Amino acid sequence: MLEKDKDEVRDLRLFRDMAPSSFDKLMQAAYAQEFPARLEMIRQGARANFLHVVTQGSVELYSEWKGRDATMGIIGPVTSFILAACIRDAAHLMSARTLEPSRIVMIPAEDIRSAFREDQAFSISVLDELATDYRRMVRHTKNLKLRNARERLAAYLLVQSNRHSGAAGFTLPYEKRLLAAYLAVTPESLSRSFKALADHGVHVAGSRVTITDFDRLRRLAEPSDLID
């Protein structure tokens, strides 16, 4: 593993407060691997053997049931997944596949559990990470259940604008098929929602979005710290 990989892992909030000796021990059996685009890395139902850390590229977390699938999240650098299954020595509840060529650091789940038992600072960081993930999932669930498709899309575009320092124009980070799955709508419904947002201050050309009237878009989405 490159020292750059170790430095990026160490800088994550999850590992930042670990004792140096604990982190060095954790990294002994860890390794970095290059994955091509569209490769399934994790299959739901399989036992969690590694904690994964994305250092380059992006990964889609998704689930399947009776021929249907849903995007549960999209992971970019530098972020870890799926911590809960590693700590509990349990089966993965989601599958994971790369969206583009990606570099992933893989840390044995058994070593994660040992560090959790032995390093108090790390155990506190794990609890904080799990609590953060839980609250993120609650927000996402509320977004899906309390907003209609147009409102969800409007809220998503406002979040993307904020991630671009409040820019009126930006490019969607993922293809529309993936965005539709994340917002729990069909591609056709997403297309209709984009067209409907023309009346709420949004212009779309391919993957390029321009917000022409923030006030009208905010009135539709009604952004909330308790959801967004």
C-alpha cells in the first residue's frame, strides 16, 4: 500500500484519533486494490470481511428484491463503507459496485473489531460514525416518504448547488438513471420532474443544470435541516 493511501485513511474522522500504535497495527494486513468500472465488490447477504475505504473513484451501494433494485447511496473519496456489518460481524444488507475505475483500501473486519475493543478513542469514533450514518439514513427516508418526486428533485438540486458554493449552474455528478434510482423514481418520472421544474426556476440541458430562480425552487422544496 502506498503511504499516500495510509495518509488518506488516517485523515478520516473514523481513524484520526486512534493511537499511532493502534493505527499501525490496523494497517498491517490492509491493502489497496484497483477496481474497474461496473464491478460488483460486495454482494448483499455475504459476510462482511473487510471495511472498504474509497480513495479514488466512486461506488454505488444498492439492494435488489424480486427483480427490482434501489440505489441506497453513492460513495466518493475519501469515505469508508460498510462499517456496521464489520463491527457486528454480520452479513451485508447492501451490495456495492464501482461506478468508475476506483482505488479501494481494504481493512480486514476482524482487525477493525479488535481495534474497537482495544482503542478507546477509535471505539468512540466508531460510535460517532454509526450515529452519523443512522441520522443520514433517517433523513433520506424522510425525504423519500414526505416529499413527492418533484420536491425530492428540487431539494437534491439545491443541495448540489450548495456543494458548488451556491453556484447557479453545475453538472449533475451522476447519470440520470442513477439519480432516478437514488430518488426512488423511474427514469420516466425523473424526466417529467425535470420538465416540471422549468416552472420553478430550473433549466436543464443534458447533465447541465442552471437554477434561474432560487426563491421559486426553495418554495417548492422547502429545505429543512431535519431532512436535508
